[in-house]
Amino acid sequence: MKPSGTADAAPAICFIVTCKGRLHHLRQTLPTLVTQAGAECVVVDYDCPDHAYLWVSEHFPNVRIARVLDAPTFNLSRARNIGAMVAKAPWLCFIDADIALAGDFSVRVIPMLLADHFYRPQPMPWDACGTVICPRDRFMAVEGYDEAIEGWGGEDDDLYRRLMLAGCPSGAFPGELLATLTHHDSERVEHYAIKNRWLNQRVNFLYLHIKYDLERQVGPQALTLAARRNIHAEVARTLLADAERGATSSRIEVNIPDRIEVPLDPRWRLKRQWVYTIESNAEAAAPIPPLAPDLTASAFPASAYLAAHAVAKLHLGCGTRVLDGWLNVDIEPCSPQVLRLDATQPFPFADASFDYLFSEHMIEHLSYPQGLQMLTECRRVLKPGGVLRIATPDLAFLVALYGTGKSALQNAYLEWARARFIAWAPEASDTFVINNFVRDWGHQFVYDAKTLHRALHDAGFTAPVACEINTSSHDALCGLEHLERMPEGFLRLETMIFEAARG
């Protein structure tokens, strides 16, 4: 951890924000945080792949920064505890990067805070349940968040329970003073070891039940962090293995520590165990979704889809857009109907498996060598004469944005991009929008037409042809681009499309 930066003297409250892969959210929410009256702000860059600390230090030098290095897996509990150590204010407000506060939040909330209470928003959106204000001394007295908890969910409820047990009652602040930024569920688990949100929740739920039972048996102080981490790791290992094989229940056995109360013949030993069983509820209103199959595992066959479709179509990097009649794959599946595939690795399909392949706004998230490898794999899995349709941002569109004599559509795009992605920018200028475009959303390489044409040729495709949005000489490739995800005209402005056949 490397603290840096300075803060104003004697702040009443400290906003603690953690960031790992959420710089696009932080850019929208931090500008309002830093203007809160009587407040300081701490940002914890938890080995953020976007290097959030660089952006924060450049634009908001008064924000205190704590950096965590060499931590590929996110641990929210540890990140928040580190932020609390850096904070100076007597009140701590833990808030996620995707939570936007009203401009007068601190002015309205600070006067209502009573000593030895902690506060949560009411009414409370479900995705803001981790937002909490608590006294710094009480937070430290209960030793903060439990760092044994990994993955999504549970660390907040555990903290609230321990605060209340320590005599710190719960209060409320107006929930209308905050709003959540909408985003895909996959972002919540992107940097966790388990990529399924509900499996994460089950793991942490069961861990906490075991932890509480053991604390009642041996006392909280006897259950060290190392012991708790071992328990959590075993629960996670067991539930993940059961979920991957499609089991509807899991069983955990816990050995109870020896406490000799009744003398026993030394030739005998008493072993005490608790058994925990967690199982799906058949009467639940909604079934628990299974884990999305991992296509990187060699055991997964595509035979079920291929056998059912005379014309086989692969949708690569589908995100949240699931196309009917296509085999939809993504590195972060949004539902059980989407299969997991890492496009930087060899595809787990036989040669000549598909008639059509479609990819929209995905290749720019790979480096050029990775993109070339992906295109080579696309050609391999296409049948002779099969066609790839690829849509991606056009570098020429960015160059044109920088020119003079902009069209009304270009000016509207600049205004929209600033409001949506870079609210901190002083103006909706081409310089700010272009810089953000080439750096944000994990973009690695933005192609122009000649470079994409060359990459397709080098991958073995013949005669790439430029196409208009949603039009094609192949019926199966018509109407595929997702126009609705942006205001009218903007996707067409950004995007170039090529179709190329395997010879």
C-alpha cells in the first residue's frame, strides 16, 4: 500500500471509494464527491487495471490515494479497511464507485449523525446496500470488515451485525440523496475468483453461518483471520465443485475445537463435528440459475447446438445481446444461455464448424496480436465459404471528430459522450472525448479500415468487403448490429463493418 496526496484540515466525514476496473464509473461519481462540504475523499486503487490512481492524482490532487499492488483478485473488505486506515475524519462513508451522491449530500447528512450510530440509506436500492456511514472509532473497535470474505456479498451484513452487537444501533439517511449507475451484472464479479454472483452469495452466506456458530463456541477472539480464511476457502472450493457438476446441494463438515470438560479414558478420543447442508429450494419463486458452461474446458462439446442447427452461427463476444438461433459466447456470460469463451485462446471447436460468425465492438478490446489470433481462429472454425461479419469502431471517425467544420451529429455525439462518460471534463471538446475513447472500456487497439482489411487478409480471409450497418448480401447477417444501445445515428457514426469469407 502506498498512501499519497493530502486532504483539507478537520473534515467531518471521509468518503472511501474503492476501484478495481471501475474507472469509467469513478470518472462520473468522483467529481461530485470531491465538492462535498466538510468532507475528505479517499480512493483505494486496488491494483486497478485502469490505473485509477493516475487519473485521480492528475484531476483531483487533494484526494487521498491508497494503492494496493500485485492483487489480481479483488477483496472489497481489505480495500475498504485500507481506506479507513488512510482516512482522518471521525465519520466514514463507504461508497462504491457506481454510486452518485447529490451535491448537497454532506450538508444534509452530517447534521443528523449521532455518536455511536451507523447509518444506511432509506429507502435503499438493492445495489446500494453496501453504502454505510459509521463512526471511525466504532469501525476500528470491531476490526472493520472481515477480510476472509471474498467475492460478492455478505461483507456488509457481517459488519452491520458486529456493529450492533457492539452497541452501535442502526439509523437512516435519505435514500433519495444517492443514485446508482446502471451497468451489467458481470462487472460486479469481474475481478473475483468465482464469476457467478449468486454462487458468491451462497459461499459467503454459508461461511458466515459457520463463523457465527464457531464464535459462539470458542469466542470471537479465538477465531483468527487465518482460521477464517481457511474456512472460507474450503466452503468456496466445495460449493464451486458442486455447482460445476450440477449438484443441487452441498455438504460441509466442521470439526469443533477440543474443549475437555468431562475426563475421558486416554485410550479414546472424542471427535465433534457440525454438518452444514445447503440445498436449492424447489418451492422458490425463481429457480437458481446454473453456472454458465466454461467453453475453455476441453470437455465441453458444441455438439448439442451444432446438431440442432443445420446452419450454425457463432456470436462472438455477445455481451448482454443474446441472438436467437446463434451460439452466443462471451468471456463474462450474462446468463445460462451464454457460454463462456476467451477469444484470446484457441476456440474449443473443431475445424469448419460454423457457417457464419458475427462480432460487434469486441476486437478493439484485444491487442493487435490477440486480435489477429482471434481472426485466425474465426477462419479456422468457419466452413469453406463461411462468412465472418465484424463491426468495430473506426479510427477515422475519431480523426474526423478532431477536424473543423463538425456536423450537427458530431457535435451531438461530443455532448453525449461528455455527459455520459467524462462529466469531469470542463467542456465537450473533441480532445477530451477522443482521449477517453481510446483509453476507456478496456480498449486496446482501435482499427482503421486499411488495418482491419490487412488483419483479415493476414488471418487467411479472402476479399473483405465493407458493409453498411444492418445490411448484408447474406440474409443470416442482416439486422444484427445493436442500434438501440446508443442514441440514433451514433453507432453508425462510430462503426465500420467488414464481411470476409473463408476461401
